Amino acid sequence: MLTRDHLWHFLRQEAFADNIVELHAELELQQLLNQFFDRALFYGVEGYEEANRKIPPKSDLQRVRDLAVAIGLVSAHPVKSQSPEE
């Protein structure tokens, strides 16, 4: 949404509608930009929801473990600890 707003702000600063045809072209461009970004947002959310349906949600503990492995705090395969009897 911010990208759309920045792009539209830039176009408004650079455009000078001197006649009704240019004004109509600006309004049409605005409509097309809004339609593009609305569709991008819709399909992005739809893809996110589809991915969540396919992959079961992880518990908070599992997400923390995955993060710790990703940043190298722990190894991916935990070392089995030996019991005092061995």
C-alpha cells in the first residue's frame, strides 16, 4: 500500500493535466494502479492462506528452535546426552 501511495504521489507531482483528455488519462492511470495493487494484495493474501492450510502450524517452542538453528545458536541435530550410569 505504501508503494502504491508513493508511486501515485510521484506521478501527481510530475503530471500536469492541461486539458480534459490528460485529466481523463490520469484518472484512468490511477484506476489501473489501484486495480493492480488490489489484485497483488488479494493474491498475496490468498497464497499465504493456502500455504498455511498445507503446512500445519508450528508450536511456539518449535518456531523458537527453528530460529535458534537458523541463526546458529544450536545444531540441527541435538546431541544425545549420556546418562551417569554409562
